[in-house]
Amino acid sequence: TTYTTTNEVVNGGYTAGGKTLTIIPPTSNTSANTAWVSFANVTWSPASFTTRGALIYNATTGAAVAVLNFGSDKVATNTFTVTFPTATSTTAIIRFA
């Protein structure tokens, strides 16, 4: 899967393509054979849109890295923040074991 503008929000403070994520440095636990990475929270403000999910993708190649499903429509009326889980071996958004 790759990034596409199909069904992408393009108004209300959101610009096609989204925002560049700030990576929290990858970490590993060799005794548990696990590595993980997460990102700093990202915010749109002002924001006035509805969304059900997000795509993390490689901006150079367009290749999808992860699809986020928010589980239901999220309505932004002022500020919209994607809050990533704490970067640990059991909670980081991307984990390799």
C-alpha cells in the first residue's frame, strides 16, 4: 500500500500529505529480542475536520509504514492531536519481536 490522496481530508486546517513525524529514537531490548520505535505527538491547529484514521508513510517512496484506525470518526473543532503511545517494548506504535 502507498500514500494516495483518495479520501484524504483537504480542508479545515489539514493539508494533503499531512505532517512530518518526529521519530523518538528506536530502542531495543536484546534479552527480549524486541525493538521499537514511536513518534512525537502531532497536532493540527486550527482544525475543523472529521477523520477515522491516519497513514504513516515514507515521504520519499510513498510506501505505507502503518495504518492507524481510530475506531470511529473523530471530529476536530479547534485542535486535532494524534497522541502516540509511550515508546516501550510493549506499547510503542511500531514493535518488532
